[in-house]
Amino acid sequence: MSDRAVALHAVAASAPAVAPVQRPRPRVGFDASSWQDLVGALVAGVSGAALLLVFAPLGITFGKLSGGIGVAIIAYLIFVVVYGAVTWLRSDGVGVANALFTVLSTSAAVLVVTALVSIVGWTLWKGHAALVHSNFYTQDMAKAGPNSNLKVGGMAHALVGTVWMISIALVISAPLGLVTAVYLSETKSRFSRMVRTLVDAMTALPTILAGLFIYAFWILELGNEQSGLAAALALSIMMLPYIVRSADLVLRLVPGNLREASAALGAPRWRTTRTVVLPTARSGLATSVILGIARGIGEASPVLLTAGFSTFMNTNPTKGPMVSLPILALNLIGSPNNNLKARGFATAAFLLLVVLVLFVSARLIAGRSAGEVSPRKRSQLMRASARDAQRIADSQQMATAVAAEATP
Amino acid sequence: MSTATATAPFDLVLGDARGDQSGEVQRPRKVRAVEGVGDRIFTVVTRISGFLVLVIVGAIGVFLTTAAMPALRKAGFAFLTTQAWQPDIGRFGIAGVLVDTILIAVIAVIVATPISILAALFITEICPERMRRLFVTLVDLMAAVPSVVYAIFGLFYFQGALVPVARFLATWFSWIPLFHVPGVDVSNPNTGGTPFSASTFVVAILVAIMIVPIQTAIMRESFRLAPLGEREGAYALGSTRWGMIRSVVLPFGRGGMIGGTMLALGRALGETIVVYLIISPVFTVNWHVLATGGNSISALIALNNGEASPFGRAALMAAGLALFATTLVINFIAAAIVSRSRSGAESDV
């Protein structure tokens, strides 16, 4: 550093007459002409890939990288290289790095969204054949042979099974999860930090282990049979960490000064939690439970080991095999028969729709962060507050009046 | 408790305010909180529920170990070195399956990590404010899509689309041992897709799609918390957006990046249904990731549990125990890294 400064100084001293040529810094950033670069590079990418495709049969193959994904990869690579080169014309390395980062990052987001849209779209499109028949929602598969058409049989038994399993799992995991989340957010001790780490680790625990554990404990050790209840137990173990984690996140967003205000008014901790913390985070807590349901509904592996399989309706979760939507979809997909397969696609599509609805409703409920209220609610609160102020003023007035009467 | 540390200096101030000039050593008043009955119940109930979580994780380990004992005792150390799964004749071990599991998970993470980092950076740094919520919702939704749906999409659509890519890699990069497909003339255009389907590669790409949203969500959170002052400082020094990200956001979010990647690795190790539905199971190590055949511990359990003998079941429990131990270690490391980093829970300002 200092060497360089000395050198610069020497240069400046030796040639004082020559003024350094001032050149404008190369432009960096995104403006109108960058759009032209971008569109041009895109065109170059697409047409380059098309050219390679056209010439491929003539012998100039590019390793038989055919098919949609291959062409897209080639087009994208050409696009990135061309875009980098075009940017280089007007900018320096710093600018090129910035431009390439912007393009790569945006395309990663586009890729993710494309993947999501294509998975959802493909599943719904494959599933619509059986989804449009009303019997699909009202009948089970007991009477539907391999060759019966889509007007016979459906997924009613799996629907009932899923509803039972999720309800039981929810009854177990929602209270336990919410109380644990309260514990994690309201106390700060070494033990609570340990529990939080454990919950984090549990979130990423393979879900099949929940099934295996219930299998080892509930079925092998305690001698119960495979049933909806066993599956529900496995699902509740699997859902618990999700509920705890997201509820804990929401509870930690409750402003500390609300808690302190409550404590300063003399409220004990449980009352602060009940009347201040939980109501403030209500919508977030609902979201965390709904997201837990969305997770549990789609999970197949814990149910696979614990619930058994049946083709007929079973409304008793404590006795006999029970099937859930994901398991039915897996089972039907595996069959060689096209009608059964179509029902499998439809079951998966229905499952996806249920998850979508749950997810959207969770987002709607969680539209606001903790403490933020809708305009209507705000005016309600303000009216209530005005009433309180009036009441206090009235009572004060009355008190002074009484006092005045008492001292003549 | 934090209240004790908070009140101590307060009390000293009070002592000074009393104007005690006698020179005696001032001692802070002992702080004693009188807990009411309600609070005592509250404390006990919440602590019990926290304890229950501990009990559940412990019970998983204990019961898996108990159920696995017969198999572990019979196989001994060979359980970790045998590449076969025939428990009824006493030849079984997870060496092959474990390596195949790790292959799937590592390839998935290698594919998913750059995409996740870039997508998370897009959401926090590039995306216009009003579209940010939409992207966040879409990524979270992608994490909520059931694995059955991914598996079916993979088996009936995505596998067919991936086979040409696998063929390309096998044609040009077969000098890399990992990409070599033995016994197949890859340059022959008449070779069908069969040698390339049901492979580790196909499954790993699908698992990568599944873990991208998880990774992106964690990285997004840690990038978002990069301090505004340092960002503005970088811009004020003439940095470009990428320069700012490289010098502020990425170093700050390193903990989140590592932690998110390790959590995704844990998830990829345990993914069941995709492997179960797509792969054609082998029990030896298949290093040729593009060629048919692979396995994972969770798929092994899901595939074999139905018709296993009691002893075979014990062997599966042992495999489950190995998976449990592996993922738990990885997750603990991940959680430790995330919470040690500056972007952890402590920086809630």
C-alpha cells in the first residue's frame, strides 16, 4: 500500500507537466439500452439453439442433446455468453459481473417459478379426466375392478381416512406444538435453547422415521394393529416440529414492549401470554397450524408403514387398515391399468388442490404481521378507546363532584 | 434469568439516590420474584411440553435401537460394511445403500445450492418490492407441494425429459467415472432411454427441485437481515449491486447459506417417496449415477417393510437407526452453524 503510494508520488513528481487523461468510468447498471442488449441476447440464444437443432440431422450434432430441456440449456448458455459479451462492449469487468449476476439470479427465480407452475399444471391436467366425475368423490374402490371405467369407484375411502388421520394428528400436535412454541418464545434458558435446536433438527428428520418409530413402538411393542390411529400418531410426530417452528417465529415477532407494558401493569406471565401475546399473534398461529396440516396431508411415508391398505371404506380409525390420499395415489399409479392410473393422477391432483387451498387460506389469514390491524378493526379499536376515555372522564367528573359535595 | 441481570444496576442506582454517604459497601437488594399459582402452573405446563419434544426424539432413538438390536447383534460390525440386503440368510448391511443415499443427496444439493442462492438473492435484492411477496409465497408453496406429486411428476414426465440430458452427459463426459454408463453403447442413437432411467441422477434432480424451496427460504431470511448501513456503505463507495452483495450480503448470510444447505442435505438424505417410486433398487454401491439402479435407506425401508420377516424387520429398524443418526448429526451441525452466525436468532432488532 505505502509502496504504491510512494511510487505514485514519484511518478507525480517526475512528470508534473503531463495531466492525466480523465476518462469517464464505464457505465455500470441497467438502463434503456440494457433492455436492447437483453432482448438481443435472448434472440441470439434461441436462434442459436434452433440453428444447432436444424443442423443436427446433417451431421453437426451436439452430442444428441435433444428434447425440451436440452434445447433450453443450449439456448440459455448461448444467451448468457452473448449477453456477457455485449455488456463487455460498453462496460468493464465490474459491470459485466454485475450484469451477469442480475441475469443469472433472475433466471434462477424464473426457473423456480417455472418448475412450480409446470408441476402444478401437469398434475392438474393429468388428473382432470377422473376429477370431473362426481362418483370420484363419493365412492370407494371396493366395487371398481381393474377394467371398470371412471364412472365407477373413487377415492371416498381415502378422503375419509385422510380426514380422520389429520384430525387426530391435529388434536395431538396443535396444542402440544403451540404450548411448546410459547415455552420457546416466553422463556430464555439453556434448556429452551436446547429444545429449539432439537425442534430444528426434528424438522429435517426423515418423515419415514416417524412411521418406523410408531411401527416399532405402537405396533410391535404395544401389540396394536395397523390402523388410522397409528398413522395419525406418526403424522402428529411429523407435524409437531413444523407447527412449533412457525408458531415460535410468529410469537417472537410480538413486540417486547407489549409484554413489558402488560408486566408493568402487574399482570402475571400467564395472563400476559393469554391476553397480550397470543391475541397479537393469533393470525400467525392459525397460519402455522394450517401449514402444519398442509404438510401432514401430503405426507405418505409415515402412513405407508402404519396404516395398512384397503380398497374399501373404513370409518373406524382404531380398527382395521385405513388408506389416505397420498397412499391411494401411490398405489393406483403403480398399477398397469390406464383407468386405475387416471384415478391415481386424479387423487394426486385433488391432494394438490387441497394443499393449494390450505396454503392460500393460510396466506390470507396471515396477511398482516403481528400488531397490524385492518382499517375496520382499527376504527373499532379507536371507537372503543374513545369510549374508554369518555368513561374515565365521566368517572373523574363524578369523583370531583362527589368530592366537592363532601367538602362544603 | 434476564430479569436478575436487568435489575441489578437499577438497584445500585437506587442506592446512590438514597444518598448513603457512610462509605459502607453498597449491596444490591436481593431480587425475589413471587410467582403466583397461575404463573407456577404456566411455567410447569410449558416446560413439560418442551420436555415432551425431547422425550419424543429420545424415544425415537431408543425404540429404533431396541427394535434393531436382534439384527445388529447378529450382523455386528459387518452391518456397516456389507453391500447386500438378504437378512433372512444373514447377509445384510447398509454399506451400499448408505453410499447410494449419500450420492443422491450430494448430487441434489450440488444442483440445488447455486439455484437457491441465486433465487434467494433475486427475492431479497433484485425483485421489486411489490412482487416480493408473490415470489416468497410461490417458493413457500413449492415447499408445501406433497412429495407424492413430485414423485408422480418425476416418474411420468420429468424422467423422460431428463433422459436426453443423461445421454448427453454419458456421451461426452464418460471419461469421468461418475458419468460412465457401463455396458451400453451410448453413442448409438438407437439405444433407448431405458439404460438411463430409474437412475440416481434422475432421482437426484427431482430431489433437488424439492429442496430448492427449503434452501431458498432459509437463505432469503439470512440475506434479508444483512444490515442496511453496511449495504449503503458499499454503495456509497461506488460498488455495483453485485459488488455490494459480494462484500456485504454474502459474508453476512454465510451462516444461513451453510445452515440452509445442511438442512436441505438432511432432507435429501431422508426423501422417501420419490426414490421409492422411481428408482430400481440395488443394494451395492452404484457409482455410475447415470445408469439405472440406486437406492436410499428410506426407500429400502418403504419397499421392504411390507413383506419382511420379523428378523428382516429388525434389520430395517437398524437401517432406520443409521439414517436417524446420520440426519440428526447433520441437522445439529446445521442448527449450530445457523445460530452461531450473526444472522441467527439474536439479531432480532
